[in-house]
Amino acid sequence: MLGTLCTLITALTYVSCQKAVTQTPSVLTVSTKGTATFHCDITKYESQYVLWYKQVPGGAPQYVLRFYRTHGSPDEYGSGFSSDRFTSKATSDKDYQFIISNVEETDSAVYYCHTWDKSVKVHVSQ
């Protein structure tokens, strides 16, 4: 698999009363040193944040970053992740993107977006 990265995202949607989170694409293949872009669609806009997590097979989820739409760029990163390669942005009130630049083979994983549904006070992930 040298030179190619296969990054996976779950294709399921979690629905919690008012809010649903849908991620696309379900599978993304990117050449090493390329750029990977994932979308997280939140069906109900609440001017909240999105968290992104990385999980390798057999491992625990790792916190990557937190992004508030109103800030324009991530305001917090997990250990081992930095703005040099990992970022997030919003293309609308409901569409958030997670972007990995200069993709490395170690980036191959499942990535999750996560948010908060304040109407029912629960966390929503996919």
C-alpha cells in the first residue's frame, strides 16, 4: 500500500431526537502527500462546535481537534495533532469539513465528527 492511503469513515447516521450527523465520504483513498477532505453534515444548526476523532483498528479514539464555526479555525488540538496538517472549516451553518494535508500512511484510520444536541442535552457522533 506504499504511496496510497485508505482512510475510512463509518457510513451510519446516528439520530438523537432533533439532530442527526452524517459523514461523507464513507471511504476515501488519497495518495501520500495529498489532501484528504471529509464532510460532516449536521441537520440542525445550533451555532455549536464540532470535534473530530481518529481511531485506528483495535485502538481507542484519539481526539484530533475542536472547531467552532464562528472562530474560523480550530481552537484546540489533541496531543500529537497540529495545525500544520490538520484543520477544519465550515462551508455553511451545517456543513463542516475536516482536512488532512500532506497525508501520511499513519493517517489511515476511521475519523468521526462529534457535536452536542443542546435541545436534548446529548452528544451526537458518527
